[in-house]
Amino acid sequence: MKFEASYDPVLGETRVELASNCYTDALPMLPVIILRQQDIDLKSQILPLAVAILTARYCGEVFEFAGTRIGVDYADAIRMVLREGANINNVDGHFRTISTGEVDVVCEKARGDRGTPVVPRLPDTVPLTRLDWSGDFVFPETRSSALHAFGQVHTNAEFFADQTRVSIALGLLYGRDRVRNLFVEGPAEDGVGELGGIGAALATVAVDLCLLGLA
């Protein structure tokens, strides 16, 4: 799969367009990921990693992110998110930057019926910041907008991945290359094991993924 990111200053919207570049890609119904009202560095390595987390079910044997230099450690992380043997383009062997661990991030979907989950804090001076996001205001299961709440970021990413993976991706984009601990609400019981690969991938770039409980 080939990805290309751009920013529209009028809409305040980052767009990541998807295009097939090998026979093993599975194209989703939507060809673009939209992220509104979030300041995203289009040259950061964290953007390809976040997009890989969102599109792992669609990406085939080749992962290509146009215009972004990817270091070896981040390439390894992307490969762990996708599958063993996946080909990662634009890898620069001299670029070995990983997360600096300057901030802890809590990322969750905005909610209209429940409070904010309690986050365990370490006894240090690393700041904790929160981000919430929202998507389509009509829930497909109920065909209703009851209990919908608008978050700081609006995105259609939930059409590509589940709520937990969207929170992981947006939390990484929010903290950029400075995240130490990333706190997200966990998926249903049968999906917890599938996040093991993402946790190991984030550990490769010095980010600790922490699940706060079952959604």
C-alpha cells in the first residue's frame, strides 16, 4: 500500500490518501484517512507508524509512505504491526531517532455517558496530557446519535480500525516523537491478544502501551 499525506489549511485537515502498490493489498471502501483539528508533523516518522496501525488489515507486502524518511527502528516497528517480511520503503539506515520519552499521553474516544478513566501515574516529573477524539456522529449499530460527544480531534479513522487502534494512532500523532507512556482504553476481551504485536512494536521505539481496561 502506498500512502501520501497532505494538509489543507482552510479546513484544518490532514489527509492521508491510500493507493495500491502491490497485488496483496485489500482496498478499503474509503480511499482517504481524515484528521481534523490536530497539528500533525507530516515529516515525522510517527505518522507512518500510526497509519500502519490503522491500515494493517489492508496493507499487503509493500508499505510505502511518500516523502517521509523512516529510520531502521521505526521500520522494524511498522513491520511488526503489519507482518513478518513486509517490505518498508524509504528506510534510511543513518536515521536512528526514537521517542525521547518527554510526555505521557491519554487518548480516548469522546463519550457522552461516562467519566474519564483513572490513569496510574508514576512518581516523577513527566507531564500527563489528554486527547479525545470523535468520528461519525451516527452509531451504525443503533442508527442514532444519542450520547455522541465531539472530541478535540475529528476523524474517519474508525472506518479503518477499531476504537482502541484509533486511540493508539491518534495518541502517537499527538505526542509525536516524545511519548513515554501511551494510555488507551482496551478493546473487547477477544481483541486484547491482538494488541500484543502493537505493544511490542511501540516498545521498539521506546513507547510503552498501557491498556486502561475493557471498553
